Amino acid sequence: MRLRRPTRAPGAPPSPAGAVARFVLASVVAILVIVVGAAFVLRQIAVDEAERDARARILLEGRLVEAAGLTDGILRGDLTAIAAMDDVAAGTLLTDDVVRIKLWSADGRVLYADDPKLIGQRFPLGDDERELLRTGGADVELSDLSRPESASERGEGDLIESYTAIRTPSGEQVLFENYRRLNSVMAPGEDLLRALTPPLLAGLGILLLVQVPLAWSMAQRLRRQQEEREALLTGAIDAAAQERARIAAHLHDGPVQELAGVAFGLAPLADEARSGGDTRLADALDDASAHLRQGVRDLRAMMVELHPAALRSAGLAAALADLLSPLEREGVRTTLDVTGPDDPDPRDPLTYQVAREALRNAQHHAQASTVAVRAHRAAGEPARLEVTDDGRGFSPDDRAARRAEGHLGLDLLERAAADAGADLRVRSAPGEGTTVTLEVPVS
């Protein structure tokens, strides 16, 4: 497998400026989320506070009505009692933010209103109002101006209704209600929100400004560490490549040449022994020569494994022949057909890698009796490799089982082919052998 020098990929760590820019952007988004969330929380606090204030005010105003102007005559529609209520309403209850005051009987009759046209009209009370008459206390809600009893308040904008149960001097329970403008109720909360927002934004802004230099320093430190790691990795890869090249050169210039020379020298000795009638010695010399030649092929294959650039000197045809030699030694019939120019081709390493894995599977797993390798590459044409065996083949389930056992050779080849833009196909079926086809486009 070829070791690759690390390169700056699209997914590589960004520059310090880019990292800080991302940090600032993420921080601004976080600040906006915090501000919006705080605004909602503060607004809800303001609403809750406004409701509590409205309850307190309606209770206070109800006690004031009981003490200052409420008489039993109001139950009968007595004009004197209504006039007394008018005095209380005009003098104390009706302010700029209160648009309507009503007094209800338990059966839904309007006993008093600052709008005289409403007095005496009947409207059904809601469940909450009837419950309030039974239990006492106070309640606050947003006005539903679509209801018939709220017709006179339409056009006043959003209103808040406040209720409380009070008693006439004779102990009769009645419902006191006022309609207050929503914006006046919410004004204190909105003032609080406006008062808290600037210091909140200022604090978050200062926090961001303090963090930017720290983020810049950290990004630079991480970038330096990344560059140092890349430099170390590049150095390690270069050292490994140099060592592999040195070992391959040593094998080529030393053992390979020496073994080839010995094998070449044994051939005439075998012929001489055979001419002298010593066939036993001749056979032994032939056998030794064959073993030496096989050793040379094995060493040349190892040279290509160690240093793929050795393909340039050995050539694709010789390298593929070396891959077939172990199968020949085991009695497998082999065929090699390489067409095209003998010049080195940048696609040769991938072709060699796929052929090696296919032949390794044929040797160790397929139990094949014949193996054929066909390779063709030419300038301007796709390079093509086909490795076929008549072995036992395999099913997709067999391949999945082998993958689960950790045999990932074909998967890694498919990934390497895809990275190179090549097309790798593996066709196999139980009892029908296996065909591995590789097509590498023009680079």
C-alpha cells in the first residue's frame, strides 16, 4: 500500500482568522438567543407582576366601593344608590386607564355601570365569575370583546378585566368589575424590560470582547500544533518511503542480481551433467535453478510491495508475472496477457494493487485450477484489468461473513478505486468462479 503525504483538504482546520470569525458568529447567535429568551422571561415576569398588581388593585377598589358608595338600594335600581356609585366612580375609580366599571348581581343583571345604558341588562355570567361569587377573591383575564356584554368597550383597544366579589350592607354578594387598558397594566413591566435590556446587552458584549483575544490565541496555538503534527507525519512518511526505497534498491542490486546470476550459471552446469550421463545431478541442478528463479520473482514482487515506484523499472507485465508465480508453483494453470506500450503508466500502481488482491484471494480462498489475467492500457484510453478464476466463488452473504471476520481487502480496493475515479466490479457466485474487473479512466 502506498503511503500518501498529507495534503490540505477542504475539511482541514481553518485559519486562526476563520476560526475566530466562526467563534464570533456563534457567540453573536448565542447572545441573540440569550437576549430573546431573556426578553420572553422578563416579559412573562412583567405579565405576572401586572396580574398581581391588577388583583391587588381590584381588591382595594372593591373594599372602597363597599365602604364609600354601595347600598342595598343598588339591588333594586334605586336612583339614589346609583347616584352614590356615580360619585365614587367619578371621584376615585374612573382614571385614564380605566374605561368601564360594572357591578353585577348573581343572576347576571348589571346593577351599575358608568355607562347608564347598560344598567338593568342581563348577560349570562361565566363559570369563573359564578365561582368567584361563591368563594370570594379576585380574578384577572384578557377581555374577550366579542361577547355581548363587552359591546360598549369595543374600540378601546386591548383591555384587562378584573373581578372581585363584594357585599352590600345587607350581606348580598355582588360582583365588582372594571376594564383597564392593557398597555397601562403592562407599562411597569415594559419599563423594567427597557431598563434591563441595555445592561444585559452591554454585559454580553463585554464578555464577547474579552473572549475574542483568547479565542484568537487558542486558534493560533491549535494551528501551530496542527502544522507540527503534519510536519512530523510528513517526516515519518518521507523516512518510511526512503527506507522502503533503500531496501528495494538493496534487493535489486544485491540478492536479486546475485540469485539471478546463480540461477543463470546453474543452467549450463545442468546441461553439462546431463551430457555426461549424470541425470540425477542434472535434475538437482534444474530444480535448484527453478527455485532460485522463483526466489527472484518473489523478491521482485516484494520490491514492488515495498516501493511501488519499482514498477517503473520492473514493468507492469513483469510485476503481474511475479504475482502469478506462487500460483504456478502450487499447480494452478495461469494465463497472462498484457497489451499496450511498455512505458510506465501512472495507473499501473492501482492496476497492480487490484491484481495482487484478486490473485491472493484466488490462491488462498478460491481453490481455483486456472487463473487468467488480462491487462490493457494505452495513452488516451481507459486502462483495463480483468482477473478471472474458476474457483468455488462466493455469494454476497459469504462476502458479508468474511467482512465481519475482518477480511476487508475487496472493500478497501473498492474504496481506493472510487478515490481514483475508477470502476471496480466483482462478479462471483458459488461454484461459478470469480471475475474482478477494473477500469481506470485517463488521468
